[in-house]
Amino acid sequence: MLLAGFLGVWAIRGDVEIATALLARAASDAVSEHLFGVVPLFVLMGQLVATAEIGRDCYTAAERLFRRLAGGLGVATVAANAVFAAVTGISIASAAVFTRVAVPEMLTMGYRPAFAVGVVAGSSILGMLIPPSLLMIVYAFLAEQSVRAMFLAGIVPGLLVALVFASGILAVARFAPGLVYERNGPAPIPVAGTERSTLVLLAPVLFLVLLVLGGIYGGLFTATEGGAVGATGALLLALARRRLDFVRLRRVLVETGQVTASVLVLIVAASLYSRMLALAGLPDLALRWLGAAGLGAEGFLAAHLLLVLLLGTILDSTSILLVTVPLALPIAQALGLDLVWFGIVTIVAVEIGLLTPPFGLSVYVVTGTLADPRVSLGTTFAGAAPFALAMLLVLLLLVAFPGLVLLPL
């Protein structure tokens, strides 16, 4: 994107100095936005939450609640991912955490390897759909929309995806148990655990959710301030649970820096790329072409989502968003589409790419983290395929019923 933007401006203006000056201006304008203070803060919160092993506690609590059901460990994985997503914002973190805690448990209890890894890979995408979400923050910057509005709009779609996943697991376990278990046997025996002990396990994550999202939605502080509050809360929890020493703290800070730097470099590149597109007049040209073709808003949306789904096979989530949104946004605005709703359906389509070959990043993370000879990359892709189809169903519902997204606003 950086090279294409630079060479494009040079070709349009015929002056390398103008291209260089615009590159410097794009970099300065992009990373100096106050909004982007939220990126390292939410990433830091997610890293500290993972270090404090709160994800493991979420899974244990969900396991106690759902294990008695057929396919209950799969439902527990989805539920734990949904709760964990409310304090992370990155799908890859969820994939890594629950591969370690959920997959071995399911394999021990007689679940099929493809089902076990498929559930973890599929439900990990909730990390980007249930607020706070890094992709929602990036889109809010690109579209000049409120982060709070994006977070609010993402609540119902994220919970809807979790509900569809859980319902599908229960249905398959009930009517086609051979796809879930190695043998068509009964559901595993429930484990012991009182309601009080389950609540104790969930208390830390519920505290962070209420602290951060409650404060943002309640108007007590901005999203950036909420990230600072959440990171501080996660730090205190990690210290209180004695899971944070100097070595782990250093690793958390380094990983936070790496993720933040990667995102900001992408944003600088997208800033120059979008300015090049504007100079070239491509959004106006595309809008005139759509008008001449008579496609209208529906045709444009179908073409846009199809492009995003195709790019999901070769690019990561953030790159897809930064490549497509600068071109699509002016057209969507001219066609009268609600930009918050447009952002949510775009993010849902982007997240499907985490599960589709050959570049399904969540699938690679699950397979690499597990490192089990019984589970190949192909096995994980096969297990994740039904969840990608379920995501596609939710995407169609959000397109057909925009109120599902706009209701909380």
C-alpha cells in the first residue's frame, strides 16, 4: 500500500517531491491522532488478561455450566470466547489461549479432533466482533465515526454470532453425534462445581467488562481513557493473582509494542493510499460506473462484500480493511448507506477470512499452538468450515435486517 500510494501520487503529480511530502504528511497525520492511543492500551489489556490466565478461568466456569449438554464443551468454548472477547479485542489472542485450555480437554473427553480445533478457531473470531475490537477502532478512524458508536453497534452482531455457533453445536451433537464425538456415546459426565465457585471464576473478567465497557457506554470516559482504565485494571488483577513477574511483564510489553507498531505502520500506509485514490478520482469514477450500470446500493454492497470475502483468502483482517475501506467509503456515503452499519457488516465479512484457506490466520494459530500430530492444518480448516458458513449466514441477516446493528444506537 505504501509503495502503491507513493508511486501513484508521483505518477499523478509528476513530481517525486510532492509524493515525498504527502508521505510525510500522511504519516504525521495518521499516527498523531489521539484516537490511536486506544490501540496499545487495549492490546496491553488483552495481553495482561491472557497472562493472568483469566481465559482459563472463563473456560472452566463455562465448562461447569454447559458440560452436561451433548456437545457441551463446544458450547462452553463459544461462551468462554464471548466473555473473553469483551476484554481483549484481538481474535488471535483468543485462538492461542483457548487452544491451550479447551482443545486438550475436549480430546480427553472423546471429542473428534476436527470438531475440537474447529470450535476454537471458529469462536476465536468473536475477539474482533464483540467490543472492544481493534478492527472497529481502525474502521472508526478511517470512516471518521465514533468508537463508542462502533462498539455499541457491534454488541448484537457479536452475540448473534455466538448464539448461532452454540445452537449449531447443540443441533449437530443431538442429530449427528458422530461429527462431534469419536464414538456415538453419551455426553461427558458433568464436573463438580458450585454456583458460587463458578461466579468467583467469572468475577475478574466481569469486573473488567463492567469497568471498561460500562464506563464507555455510560459516557464516563472516552474509548482511549477506557483503554487506560482497562489496562490498569488488568495489571492490578495480574499482580493480585501473582501471575506477573519481571520476565512476563517484559514479554507483555514487547508483544504490545510489536502489535501496536504493526497496526500503526498499516494505518500510515492506508492514509497515503487513500489520498492517492482521492487524487486519482477513483471513488468518483466508481460511483459514476455504478450509476451507469444501474447496480444501486444493493449491487455495490454485494460487490464490496464479495471482494472482502475473496481478499480474506490471501490477506489478514487489518490489511483487508485498510485496502478496501478508503475506496468503498465515499461510494457508500454517496449511496446513503449508514456508515456504522456498513462498518459492522464489512468487519463481519473480514472476519470470515480468518477461517478460510489458504490464509486463515486463526486456523494457523490454532494448529501451530496445539502442535499435535493428530491435528493437521487440513483438519483444522475442515473443522472451521461450518463456522465460516455460520458467519456467512449471520452476515446475510445483518444485511437484510440493519436494525440488528443499529438498534443499540
